[in-house]
Amino acid sequence: MLAHRPDFFSAVSVILVTLDSSTTAGLATILDQASIAQPAPPVDRPILKIQDIPDKGLGIVAGQAIPRGTILFRDQARILADVRFPQHVRRAQGQTLLHKAAGRLPEPDDVRNLSRSIKAKPGEARGLLEENVLSTNSFAATVDGISYMALFPEIARINHACNPTALTRFNDKDLTQQVIAFRDIKPGEEITISYTDFGLTHDARQETLKRRWGFECTCDLCSGGPDATAASDARRQRVTALRAEVVAHLQKGAFDTAIAAYEGELLRLVRTEHLAEHMGEHFEVLARLHLAAGNRTAAVSYAQQALAELETFEGVSGVRAGAVSESSSGSIQELREFVKALHGQEERKKKRKQKKPKGEKKQVKKQKTAKKNGDK
């Protein structure tokens, strides 16, 4: 069934393709809570430019230097389709359903024009374009416990790179997705995101991209030559092996050995290959490892670095537009409590060193008196 939410944002609607009315009822609350959100700014503004990219068509480039962690823009979902619906209807029925869904949008062509590989011809089934767009441009999103294919037309125009300049963050409170600078971006540099999971080797990435999106990647990471590709693959495979080694050390209670493997090699490889959206999770793991090993000073340092990373990339007021997702705010709050607890332990330790027991003070006084009498 279709559920239409008009005026969710100014001149924007959300179409829900669901299996039953109970799902629609659950989403209604989320849509109502999100109705106070502000319209997303246009993509084509001083910070970003839409222009032709060689061999790629239109793309988005930086109009100025952009620091890491900057929110580049925010896009609102136009279509949310339950991931189960293709298995519950015939293909022709599904195409008709998607055609009707796009037709209810204020600007249906915002969705239909995203189809690059297929162009509808007279007499062909209605919904062919929409089916193609949804299968090649949608993002996985979970809302109210239900998995959806979510279509964000502006974000769908961002090209792929295995070593991207940006990443995306979905907000299940207002059904928007943000694009965030993954690293410092130079003026004129293209804004890219990774269509595949981080950590895959060259062949695994190419196979996934060819099967799902129908193209062979020629980004800098994939076109560096056989030697560079082999070196990158070796580093990624080593990361997988090191993670297993760290787990094995922890199971034996060998915290110092686990820390040495993590700090000595794993952290460096993750940074070199850009295998993490941010380093917050790794810093938090190291903080807890050092605490378990009794290294409180190092634990405090890593915990503070983890908190700084999470606040930049997971959403604090002033960094993330819109509501903060419950999971992100929860993890940030937990980490803040962890940092606070570590600081408290450090302060108590300092006070214990400064404040000596009375018995110890008396003994020191006796020793000084005895020494003084002996000198006489």
C-alpha cells in the first residue's frame, strides 16, 4: 500500500511503500515529530558546485576548502519502500506501485531522471524507470524497527570512490540523510561516497560494484597499478588478521599484548587504508584496554579522543543538523560518563598521594626527631 505524507518539508513529500497499515501508523508518529524540521539548503551554493565530471556525467565538487567533519548538505527521503515488498508482489505489480509512488511526488522527475542505464520507451511497462532507480540508488535505512530502501535524490547524484571524500549519516527522527566531509577536501575536489563496505579488497570491491551498479571503478585507489593494489590488499588482509589476534589476546587476559598489537600496527593500518568512518570506536577500545591493564593516564587520553571523534561525526548540537539519532546520542552520553568516571578516579588517586595517613605522618615525625637527636 502507499502512504503519502505531504508538506513534510516545504515543497517536499515522502512516499511510503509499505506492506500493511500498522507500519504506516507507526511511521505517522515519526513524521509528525519531524514536521518542525527546517528545509534543507540547496546543494548548488558557494560551498558546493554541480558540474560535469569526466567519464561520470554530473557530479558535485567542493567550491572552497572544506574541513573534515563539515556537514556538506542534507537531503530528505522521497520514497521509503519496505525491503520485503518485492518478495510479496509480482514484478509487474511492483513496477506499477513504484510508478504511482513517484507520480505522487511534487516533482516526479527528481526520481525518474536518476535512471542512467535505462530509458523508458513507448509501450514498455510503467515503473521500469522507478524500479531501476530504487535498485541502484537507494540506501538501507531502519525506521521504527522496519528495514527500508530509502531514496534521496540529491545524494543519489554523488559518485562513488573506494577512498571517498565524504560519508553519509541517516537520521531516523526526521527521515533525512546528511553528507559529511570524511577528510579535509580541497577546492575543486569531487565529493564522493563509497557504495561498498569499507575494508574490501580490490577484487571484492570491483565484483560488488559490477554486480550491483554495473560499472568498473577507476578511482585513485583502484587505478594505482598492480603494485599499489597488491600493497593495499595486503594491508587490508593484515587488518582482518590483527583483529582476530587482538581478540585472542583478550580472551587470554593478555591486555598489554593486545594493546601492543593495536597501537603498534592495527591503528596505523586502519588510518593508512581509511577503513573507519572515524577513529572514535578504535580510541574507545584502546581506552578500555588501557583501563583494564591499569594504565589510567593512557585510558583518559584515548577516551577524550574518542569523545571528540564521536561528537564530530555522530551528532552533537551545532555539528549535526536536525535531531540526533537515539543510538548516537546514547553512545556519546555513555562515553561522556566513562570519561567523567576516569577523571574522577585520577583525582581520587592524586588526593590519596597528597594526603598521607596519620600513622604514617607520626612515624615520619619520629624518624626526623631520632635523626636530630643522633646528630647532637
